[in-house]
Amino acid sequence: MYDLVATAPHQPNTGEILIGNSFGMCLGGKGANQAIAASRAGAKINMVGSLGEDVFGDQLLAK
């Protein structure tokens, strides 16, 4: 349920390795992002999920 976002100076070419400029984490994730987009398009949304026993699950419960 989290997006892990890294920025780099440009999109890497095939086989190129880049060092990122920054890294961040925010609520999201593929399923949540798609649910938000569908909701904004007018669909009725229900989302069911399960939290893992890891740092991401702990952070989500704390919010």
C-alpha cells in the first residue's frame, strides 16, 4: 500500500545504471492508485486487502 519513489537525472537507457537524486515513500501502491483513478472517473470502489507483518504494515496501522 505504499509507493516507493526514486528520482534520477534522466530515464536510464538499456543497461545504464543511475544514482538517484532522492527517495521517498507515500501511501499508494498499484491497487490503491488504480482504485483512486477509477473513483475519480465515477466508479463505485470497494478495496479489500491484508496488512503484512512488516514495517509497511506497521506504518499503515499507525496512520
